[in-house]
Amino acid sequence: MYFVHPMSSRRRFIKNVTALSLGTQIIPIVSCGLEPNASWSAIADQFFKDKQGRLNFNTGSVGMMPKPVYENYIQLTKSLASYAAYEVKDQSEDYSLAALESLAATVGAKKEDITLVRNTSEGINFILNDYPFQPEDEVLISSMAYPYPHYTLDKLSALKGIKKINIDLNPASDSDEQIVHKFISGITSKTKMILVTHFTHREGQIMPVKAICEEAQKRGVEVLVDGAHAVGQFGVDIQDLNCNYYVSSLHKWMYAPLGTGLLYVKDQNIPKLSPPLSYPGKLQNDLSKFNYTGTVPFQNELTLQSVLDFNEAIEWSRKTQRIKELQSQLIEGLKGIPSITIMTDPKRSCGVVGFGFDHIHPAKVAPAYLQSYGIHCKKTKYKDIPMLRATVNLHLLEKDIDAFIEATTSITQS
């Protein structure tokens, strides 16, 4: 997979910022901090290090802001604290629109069809709660989906009488074709929507989203894609997927400030949604109606361009390749350890490794990683099968992967 760039967002950014008359007192511009083709060691140095020397193998939950992004974020926060915040935001409108246009190009969407939300869960809740469901309408969702959408659908089942249809998937054995078949076989005359995860949060499996969308569209069923872990990790082209809705968390793999998410709604679907917000009626056909949430941290929106600049300086496809290399090193190392079962299919994944111990519960192992080896990873489970999740990212080097493998070896032997 690769990132799609219809045109360089960096060139557009420079053009737009040059045209502004704001000056850097209101919009501080911070260098991305990287030279062309920077070494992976130099890139890793752009991330802050833990004072206690601990290694973070859980950036899948929340990513880490690189130093230049953090510096831009702090300077913007200072600007907002030094003057009237809404005035700063209003005067920065052209800057924000340029950044949003750059983001749209990055994910293969029209800028009119995307907006910022706080996170994936908020965006999914907007869609599910705003959709004009009728009693007995059905929504298909898989057992591999994140728990929060399940909770929302359970609530809507009680409030509106819709039906949540669970598609039982087995990531260890289901092929992409079988996954598509299971979803499509679940469609009935009452099915209104499929909610599918682009990249599963436990074992890190890339789902056949495009094929599911194609088959669903043939049957008049809309598709909502949970792309929480996808954007920034590997290539996402929303228009090519041909989904109706796409939501992602930019604070994971894009390294944006915490509380920065992306919501995409296909243009013809915008009018049917009525978010429970205080937006004026004239915006019913405009995606900006989702932004009438009151006062928000404006600095998140204004930091977006520095986030894109940092990623583009690395080069998107090169970034994905590096993450895959680190994942491969970790998987190969874990394979050589007796009593370890790997839950992740390296051919259908990227920067996540799910694994378990044959005779030790992860709830006991996770504290040992942190307390004895200074390594933070996440414990989770699927279908009552407990596992650990290790996330690799650009702040890690080969020696850090080796440290994780050595710690795992020691734990199995102790």
C-alpha cells in the first residue's frame, strides 16, 4: 500500500501562507526538523525520550508528537493565550483551510467532504446517532471491531429499535475473500449500513475494505469505515475505497496533538445527517455543521500543517516501509521464542504485533515488561483469548526491537 498525493501539499502550503498577511506573530511556523533522506536514527531523535529510559511499544493507543510538532503546538497555544483566542482563529482561517486541503489530498478526498473531530469514536458516534434509522433497520458489524461502536449500536437498538447484526470473524484463519463473503452474506432487505474496521486494533489486520464497499454499494448498503489506525500508517485513498463515511484518529500514526481526528462524509450523504449540535439550518447540506461544538482547542487545528510537513519530510511510502521493517524484525524475533503464539498475519498488517504466551496470562506479563525491562505494551483479548499488543513506530530503532525480544525471552524462561 502507498500514499496518494494528487499534488504536493507542501507546495500548496507555502503558496497559501505566503499569500497571508497575518505574519508569524499569530501563526508561528516551525521547521519540520528533518533533512531530505534523514537517517532513521535522526528521525528517532525527533521524538522525546522518556526520562527513565522506558520504551513505548503502545503508540497505537496514542501516538507521540515529534519535537517540531510539539514546538509548533506550544507556540500556537501561547499565541492563543496572549490574545483573544477567537480572533486568532478567525484571522487564521486561510491557514486552516490550506492545512485541511493538504490533509484532503493526503487521504484522497475532496476538502469539502472532510472535517476535524476529536477522535474516531466521536466521529463514529456522529454518524450512527445522526443517521435516520427506522425500527428494524439492520447494521452489520464484526466481532473484530472496536468495542465502542458496539456499545453505540446496543444503545440505538434500545432507543430506536434497530438491529445490530454481529459478523463473526476469525482473524487467524479467514482469508480476505471469506471476510468479504461473511459481510455480504449477512445483508438482508433491512440492512442499511455496514460498519467495518480498516485496521483491527488488537492484532493489526488490514481488512479488505474496498471489496466490501464495492459489494455493499451494489446492494444499496452504505459503509462506515473505522480507520482509527490507518491514516498515517499506510496508504489511504478514501475515494478509491468508495465508502460513504470514513473516520480516523490523527493523534495515532500521524503524530498530531491528542484530540485530533478526521471525519469524511461522501457529499450526497451530508444532507441526511443531523448532528445533535446547535448549527444553523442553512448548513444542513454542509459538513461544517459538525463543527458547532462550542469552544475547542483551536491549536490542534492550527498545528495540522506542521504535522503534515513532518510526515512529508520523511516521505509517506518510506515511512510505511520502515514501520513494516520494524514489525518484521519483531515478528521474526518472537517466532524464535518457545511458548509464544503470534496472532498477527504479517502479510495483512503493518505496525502492530499481537501475540500470546502459551502458559502465562498477559495480565501478569504486561507489568513484568514495564517493571523489569522498562517496556510499555498493551494487554488485550479477542474472543476471550488473551494477548499482548506491541506497536512499532518511528521513535524506535533496531536495538529497541532487540530489547523487546530479549525481554520476552527472559519472561518465558523465568
